[in-house]
Amino acid sequence: MPPQLYLITPVAADPETFPATLMAVLSKAEFSALLVRRGGLDDASYARLATALINVGQGAGCAVLLEDDAALAKRLGADGLHVTGGPKAVKDAVAALKPDLIVGVGNVGSRHDAMTAGEMDVDYLMFGPLDGESDPAAIDLTEWWASTFEIPAVLSDPQAGADADSRGAEFLALSTSVWSSPSPAAAVAAIVSALGESA
């Protein structure tokens, strides 16, 4: 069975033009979740981007998560939060948002980090960078977690292409390989086709 898909927006998404690009990508495949990256945006710009993408993502049936801002996630009606900080940030997010919203954890760099986060009532652990190059160590960590624990694993493989392999993770997160393509929608269609053939 192929993994469910998780889409990570580019770090420099333009609040004015990106929603149309996103809509085209989401029309090519069924994504379970969408993470709206904050990047270097100030509070007002990130809120504007998040508002637009929550509408697009939820309209396409995605759970839309914001990055590291629990108050904004609640205020804008997002479906949850992706936490990139350490254990205290995860604990605070769980206290603020659960059980109503999703809390996922990223920036998991070791088995110890994974087991610490896994004990905190989170909904998923994401292994691998949000963009840039793929990380072989994170791919191995994903395989270990997915085969050992019940909390869902998300493999973030920024360069995932037609040879994508989720390593047993319940979710495969796509980012750089999609947004660096001349046609992000076509890139997603190719990945989905390949995953279906290898299932």
C-alpha cells in the first residue's frame, strides 16, 4: 500500500500567487496533510499566507498545519501544528491544542529524540529536513521508527521523485522536488504514478 502524501510548502511562498500554484498541485493527487512553512515571514505576512492556504488546503480535503505558532493555528482555524522546537515546545503545543487539533513533531535527529517525542501524546513524528537535500540518516531513522512504534512516521524526503520510497512510513512528505520543477503539478503526478506502480 503506498504511503499517504504530506505536502510542505516552499519557504518563500508568495501569499498573492502561491495559492493558485497550490490548487493546481492539490488537484493532481490526494494529500492528507499540508504544512505551511513560515520561513522569514513576519507575523502579519505569515498570517495572510496561512489564511489563504488553509482555505485552499481544507477545500481540497487536507489537514492544514502551521509551523510553531499554536495561537495562530487556533485563531485561523488550522487543523494543527508542526513543532520544530525541543521537548518543551512539544509539551506546550500538546497542552494548548490537544485533543482538538493535530500536533506533529519535526526536527527529530536521533532515536533518543524520537522516543522522547513519542511519549508526549503527539500525532506523528517527521524524520528528515523540510526542504533542500535528502538525509540518508533520516531515511534510516524513519525505517526504524515505522517498523517499531505505532505513532505514525512521516518521511520528509525533499528530493523524492519517481523513485520515491517511503521506507515503511505511513506518510511521505514532498517539498523541494515539487517546487523546483517547471511544473509542480506534473512533478506530483509523476511521483504519485510511481508510488502506485511500486505498491
